[in-house]
Amino acid sequence: MYKYHTDEFGHQITVTNNIDISEFDEFEMVSLLAEAREIEGPIMFEVGVGGSVSTTPIIKDGVVYFGSNDKKMYATDAKTGRILWSFSAEEPIMSEAVIYENKIYFGSYDKCIYCLDLNGNLIWKFPTQGKIAVKPETVDNKLFIGSEDGNIYCLDTETGQLIWKFPTQGPVIGCPVHHEGRIYVGSNDYNFYCLSVDGYEIWKFRAGGEIIFNSIVVDDVVYFGCFDSNFYAVTTEGDLVWKIPITEAINSFIAYSDGVLYFGSRNYNCYAVTTEGDILWEFKTNNIHGSGISVYENVIFFGSCDNNLYCNDKKTGKLIWKFPTKGIVVCTNPAVYKNKVYFGSWDCHLYCLSLNGELIWKFPTSLSYSAPVNLELNKNYKKTLEVVWNAEPTRTDDDKYKEKVRTEQGFGGYGDFDTGYKMSTSYLGKKKKRYG
């Protein structure tokens, strides 16, 4: 399938063998999402250029900052939606930004990590060897972030200089989380890692699938979802407390409030689970739940691939209202600021609603067509990696606290550190230029 579009400068863009969901009617969109549901792993790295918004908006001092698949980071007025400035990266931005010490940090599919001032001026950028689709973590003048190249990076927030990097066996779509001097993060290599802030492995926990997005640490227990269809509780020393089987992959951000964890699954459901592992309620939407969840007072907000933003009672799960868009609402965590809800949609808009679900304004990105998704590429990618991931042995108590030495120079990638694992020949052939 060939699609031809023009960008904001009038240049023709050719999208080859991709699926442009903006061209689909409702039946075709349902078919596409059904096909995506059958793919065992995440599909984030197979998304192309378009106006879709899937990043979480962050808001500071009346300004909304968010990235888009049109390659831009935007700043808009939170009250009116008026654009204040935009900054252009070289590829789509699907990484949530963070603001730390009055600077904006985010990653892009152009493989770079960016630092801007609050006026949109570039301070520095740091190149990795893979696309970046995760939220950074910042603490004590250090920035932690994962990349498709399999590394977890630690950078100096002021200069952008590499402090250390830690290699895993698969793309890192997990968001690093700092807690009491440790970094917790999941990888597509089926492992959940606990690292020191100096970049040494303290322990890793082997799950049965990819671990993406965030984890939550509460009272010395780490909670995270997995593509093996389980929701896990693991101690901060790496021991399993419990796991809850869910019928399909867990591919949403997790929220926590008052002893309850909230998350979504590809089985269309949003769940509320206690820290003891009891399911309080589940709420079914009309398609894949791939969005983040935000808790505000007595309600939760979350999106779905059925194109709606939902507002539900956090204690009972009962629907209060839902707001329809013209595109899937995926990945984004709705943000609440001064009694308004902000979120993005695949329909190329950022929305601002009242707490009652009424539209206040919507902001169009620079491209009016949705970002294409290449599902076939993802299927082949999964097949080439599964041999490596399945080969890794489960850790034993003897090596639970064995430190893995971080890498301080050069770009580590899959198969280049002393694990004994090697990437398949077909995959290395395709990635030779990227990983060396």
C-alpha cells in the first residue's frame, strides 16, 4: 500500500507498506486493531510520521507541553489552547516529557534525548542508537532513560554528558522509576531490573513477556504489568510476592491511589487491584485499553482504542461520562490542571475538557493525517528476537545480587556484552549499521 501526503512545508511524503488509520472507515479500523491485538509484543516502534498525539501533556505555570508524531514538541496556553512555540525534532516524539529545574527533557524516534529551556530553545541533545519512546526520570541532576538500542542511559541533566549506560537484551520501553537510591525499569527482554544510581545491577526478575511503561513502588513492593498477561508484585529485593493472571497483555501505565492500583489490558478492560492482589472491579471498554490512567479526587481518567476518553468512579468503576474523539486515545496519561482535563488523540488533536466532560478547546497539530502503523514489520521483529529472549536462563538465588558492570564509553547493544547471547544473523544483518 502506498500513501502520498505533504508535510507542513509542502514537500511530498511517501509512506510505503504502512497502514494509515486516518483513511480507514470504522469497520477497517476495528480489523486493524484486532490484528494489533494478536501481535504478542508492543508495536510502539513501528509508528510513523503523522499528526497523532500519544504523549502525556505536562503542565507548568499555565503552559501545556506535549510531543506529537509530527516531530514537534509544543507549548500551548492551558486556558485558551493558543500555541506559544514549537520545537522540531527529526522524527516522531512519542516520549513523555519531564520538567526538571526549569528545563524540558524528552526523547524522539530520531534516537536522541533532548533538553530545552521553557521557551523552546535547544540546550543540548544526546544521541543513542535506537528510537526513544519512554518517559525520562530525573533526580539529583541525573537523567535516566531507556532506548530501543537496549540500553538504560544516565546523563548529566546540565550538560547532557553520558555518566553511564546499562545494557539489557531488548528494547527498553519501560520508564525508569527512582525510589530510595535505586532505579527500577522493565525491558523487552522479559526482565525487570533493579539498578543502583551508579549503574550497577542489584537484581533482575524474570517474567514471561515484555515489560513496558511504568512501575509503582509502594511500601517496599514494586508493581508492574507484563505482556505475559500477568500483573506482578515483587519486593524491592527481587522476590515475587504475588501475580494476578489477566486474560491478555497489560500495556498501559499504572496509577496508584489509597492502596489501589489501576491499569488496563488488551482485553479491553480497566482494572482496580489492591496492593494485596485482590481485584476490586473491572470495567470493559469497546476496544484495547492502551492508555495511561490518571487519578483525580474520586475519579479516574483513561483512554481507549474505541476513541473515547473515560471518566469513572475510582471506588466502584462505574462510568460517569465518556468523551468521543475521532481517533484512538492511546499511551497518553490524561493530565488534570485547574479543573480541566488535557489529553491527546490519534486524530491529530490535543483536547481540553471540563471535569464534566465538556469540550473547552482542541488544538490541531501541524499534520492533519494520522500516524501510520506498520504491523507486518512488528511481526518479523518479534520472531527474530524471541529466540534470544527465550534463551536467557532464570536467575538463581546465587546470582541474585551479582553486579553487572555498567558501560561508561561507547554504545553497547544487543549481544555485545559478556552474557554469551548473540542476536540472530538475520536481525544483525538488518541492524548492522545501527548497532555496529
